[in-house]
Amino acid sequence: VIMTVTLAQAAGVPEIVVCTPCGKDGRINEAMLHALKLAGATEIYRVGGAHAVAALAFGTKTIRPVDKILGPGNKFVVEAKRQLFGAVAIDLLPGPSEIMVLADETANPAFVAADLLAQAEHGKDSQMLLATTSRDLIVAVERELENQLAMLPRREIAQASLDTGCWLVHVRDLEQGIDVANAWAPEHLSLVVKNEKPVLPKIRTSGAIFVGHFSPVAVGDFLAGPSHTLPTGGAGKSFPGLTVDQFQRRTSIVKLSAEAMRKSAPAVELLAETEGLAAHARSVSIRVDGHF
């Protein structure tokens, strides 16, 4: 809510429609309803998943079609948004949570493990990757994962994520780690190295970058300024995270005087004739000499 509706409100969007699944009792969480009201939502519907995306795109008897669909979801929501490109405007493709930790020997293994588990508890399809130049760090992180996992209320979900979507990888050097980061384009990149300044400019595709020992991704989830609606599944190569300007539409305005038209005519006519577009050329010449 905070990461999406508030941006639409700041951009001056007059109608902000929210779809959210209800609980088993058929009700929407009261804290969420209050947050939606404070953030500026104008309509709220108890529907979620891919069918909510379809309803927003095409409309139903009770939900009017919208101009643009924004926000995160599971893999089915992401695929629904992907298939609806062109039928309705789409922001980006934020799906199941991802984190990559790029670290050297200075990283604290307890901190690294905690960050991996924070993403693992999101859902069984979360993806976690540690790429490090230190073999000792990998061993220590494995130990920390086991110890910390046992203390988590959502350990069954986190364990399922670790079993199918967690990799601890030794890289030759930080350059190789940077190549991995740019190839994977993770939603979140935690950069924990002795000197981050030469590394940061080389990271080009991550949704958001959290730098240093004391910048956990969870701060971005709940507090830090940028929206935490971020691209996943490699979409960071094509999309940035959600920003206010994605709720705005740009256009271009062109106006020529008669004198400007006269000066522009030769270039336009030459290009039009080169492409075999006679009507294009004549739409210019008729304004200059009065002949079609």
C-alpha cells in the first residue's frame, strides 16, 4: 500500500483502485484498510490473483476497467500482467521475492544469513543467492542459516525456499560477482564489501542496492524512501522500480510558423521522397506553395 498508492496520490491520480484478497473470514485486514484510506485509495475490491488483474484490465459488472495496473504479486499475477501488455498499461513485473548478496571476507555471516532468511520467509518460491570471494564466509553462512532458521515462526516456508531456491556461490573475484549480478538482475542486491565505491557504478540491473553491514533489505521493505515495488525474474534489465513518474503520461507538442514550415520543407520533402512517401512530401509542399 505505502509503496504504490502513496505514489499515485503524490502524482495527482484522481481514481486509485485497489484489489486485495480477503482472509478466510471474507474480510480485509483492518490495518490494511486503514492504510489504504490514509494513502488515498478511492476504490477497494476484495479480489486478488490473476483474476483481479483480468478484472482491472477488461472490467466486470462491478469493477470498471482501469488505465494502468501497478504493483507486485505472485508468479501468476506477474504472468497475467505480462500477457496483458498492450491491452492495458503495465508498470513492471514485480513477482516472487529475490535477494543477491555480493560479499567479500569482511561480511558478517550472521547478518548475511538473516538477510537471506528474510526473503526466504516471503514464500516458497523466493530466490536467494550469496556470491562471495570467501569460502570461509560460505561455510559460516551455512551454519548461521541452520541456527537462525530454527527460531523462525515461518520456518517451514523458509525451509522450502532454501531447499529449492538458495545458492551459496564462490566467485573468483568481485568482477565475476558483478557479472553474476548483472546477468541475474536481482530484485534486491545487498553489497557488503570492504570498498563499495568502485563496485557500485558497475552494477546496472538490480532493482535496489543495499550497501554495507547495516543496510538490511527489510529497511527498504518498510521504511526507506524509494518504493519497494521492484522488478523480479530478470525484468530489472528492462524496468526500474516503481516511481511517481510512472503514474504520469508524456506527450510532445509541435507547432511551426509559416516561416518555419518554409525552412523545414526541403529536408522533409527529401526524406519523404527517399522513402517513397509522396503524400508525406505533398502534405508539406501544399503548405509552402499551395500545390498538392
